[in-house]
Amino acid sequence: MDDDALSDGGDEVTEEQHEQIRNVLGDEGVSGLSDKDIKDALWEFFFDEEKAIQWAVGQHSLLV
């Protein structure tokens, strides 16, 4: 079976998700996290913005 046939298009980080996380964390200069870091976190947490933000805040506290 072709796995792509079952895709509902939900396997991409949307601009809205990215913006929502950036609104909480600030830009890369403030948060220390790149856009790729955010995208990877969203992917890792199955696009759960809350969990991705919690992870990012934890990362930020390690960087400070």
C-alpha cells in the first residue's frame, strides 16, 4: 500500500504553527532557537504546539 495515499496533508509545519511558537518564544536572537529547531520540535511532538513550546522553553533555560 502506498503510505502517501493515506496522507491528509498534516505532515507539514504550517506558517500559523510556526508564528504561534515564535510569538511565545521570540525571534532566533531572543530564543536562541532557529526555525529548523522549531520545525524539528513540532515534528518530534507530532505537531503539538504546546509540547514543542515546553521543550523550547526548557532549551532556552539551558542556554541562559
